[in-house]
Amino acid sequence: METQQLFTPVELLKNQLKSFSDCAIITDDINRRYFTQMKSSAGTLVVFPEEAYLIIDFRYIEKARKTVKGCEVVLQNKLYEQINQLIDKYNATKVSVEADNLTISQLEKISNEIKCEIDSSRSLSECIGEIRVRKRDEEIEKIIAAQRIAEKGFEHMLNFIGEGKTEREIQLELDYFMLKNGAEALSFDTIALSGKNTSLPHGVPTDKRVEQGDFVLLDYGAVIDGWHSDMTRTVCVGQPTDEMKQVYETVLNAQLAGLSAVRAGITGIELDKAARDIIDSAGYGEYFGHSLGHGVGMEIHEAPTASPSCDNLLEENMIVTIEPGIYIPEKFGVRIEDFVIVKENGCENMTKAPKNLIIL
């Protein structure tokens, strides 16, 4: 882990590439941004063990020359001729592409235009995934910065949410607050639900108005320099019923159990079970139908996964959400979500928002 921190992502890719290919072609917007540190809707990253090149068109060339580090920036003219010239320069005979991201038509185009063997196995995608899954210190700093904006949003919403507000009004207010206070973008479409709608784990905000005794569930995040945050909190407007209190406490206890279980070396199955057992023993197992958690980074859902079927091992500096929930159809739902950095003997919780049951 310490060794990996010494190299930039593109250096890591160059070092690992030689074990399975002579060249990598990267066109996915997120992967390209990850390796070049520049956001764009176009551009082709061509990587050899010796050198990396970003071939990009006139719209982005000025920005790229000022922004991109670790690879040579080339103005795009005739893309595939330029790639073939580089292949000749480095005597490459095998070119790997992103199997996880290319469409069939894109693969056909590359296969027809590139004059050497095309490796469409998952070798490159797996290599990129292994590099991206363990977060670097500077990446974690940006994720935490995004999370702090989200937490300020939660504080703001505690003074905004109330009887009569619609789910859409709550969503728009939270989105506006985060964007106004420094978020580059939203991590995903904000989920703001109330009352019976909270039983929908990924429900879409509607014009339903908040009523006395309603749970209000917020699942959302902010983005800083391409890095996402993710959190969920459930609050109550007016007094909750005894059943609502019991369910909330069960979810909270499950979440705390999950947080306590996180450490390097645990599997996704074991981590999921630590929280799920609490919900099962309380008699609500059938109402917890999704996985406990997922990775967060330049995408809102990425490796690793904590679920009943995922035996991946968690490693230091991976990030994973801990988000158990109970969803009772036609009644209500509760989810509480933090996300953490995996450490050797535990975790660092990046989420600082309160999670005791807040009654507004």
C-alpha cells in the first residue's frame, strides 16, 4: 500500500501493463479523467510501458496542455493513424481495450482500424479496477471535501424539512444548497422521500407533501473534482410510533455493528452478515433486500461490494458504504448510511453527521 502511494495512477498502469500487453487504449470518460486528472467528453488515452499519450481534439487541447500531467498531450488529427504511428514507434504487437466499457460497435471500429492484435479480454479493465479500488491520500481528501458539503446540506435541511413540504421541494433545496456551496455536481439524483414512500429503497421524489408522523429519508452526495460522497439519513417530522422507533433503533444497531466489523482482510460476505444478523434477529430480515454496501470513488457505485454473495477481500484504503435498511411496504422505511476508509484493524468513518433519531 505504501509503495502504491508513491506512484501516480498512470505510472502504476504503465508498470502493470507490461505483464499482459504492449499498449492500452482508454476511451471511457471516467477512466480517462482518473488517469489524466482532466474532465472531458472526448479524448483517447494511449498507454505504453514506456510512455502515455492523450490524443484530444481542438475543443480541449488548450485545457489539456495546462492541466494534464504524466502523459504527452497530442492534438487529434486522424486518430487511428496517430495511434498506429505510436504502435509502430514502440513496436507494439498487442493492444488491450476496456472490455467493461466498450460497445460492440466501438470494438469493431478499433479492430478494423488498429493494425495489430486487439485484446478484448477483461485484462485491462481488471487492471484499472485494481488501481482505482485502493484510494490515494489526495483522492481521499477530495472525497472528504465532498462529504463535508453533503453534511452542511443535511444541517441546512433540518431547518427546511417540515409539514407541507413536497418531496420535490426537499430534493431541489438540497441540490441547490450543495451546488451553491461548492459541489461540482451531484453524486446521483438525490433521493428525498416521505411517509409510505420511504419503503422504496430507490424511490423517486414526488409531489407528495410531508405529513405529521412521517419519516423523511434523504440519500444523496456531492462531487468534488470528480470524487463522490454518499450518505443517507432518516428523520421524523412529528412524533414517531413505537414501531417506527423500534425499526430505527434496529437499523442503527445494525449499522453500528457493520462499522465495528470493517477491517482489512474481512470479506464482503462477512461484513454484510455482521449487520444483517442484527436485522434478522429482530425479525425484520425479509425487509432488508439490498446489499450492505459498495465502494465510492469517481463513480458512486464501484468495487468493493459488501453483500451476501460477494467474497471479495477488503484491503487498506478501500472505501465502502455501510447502509443497512428496513423497508416495510405501504408503511415506512429507514436507511442509515456512512462510508468509511478500510484500515488494517478497523476503519476511519468519513461521515460526521449525527444519526440518532432526529425529530423535527
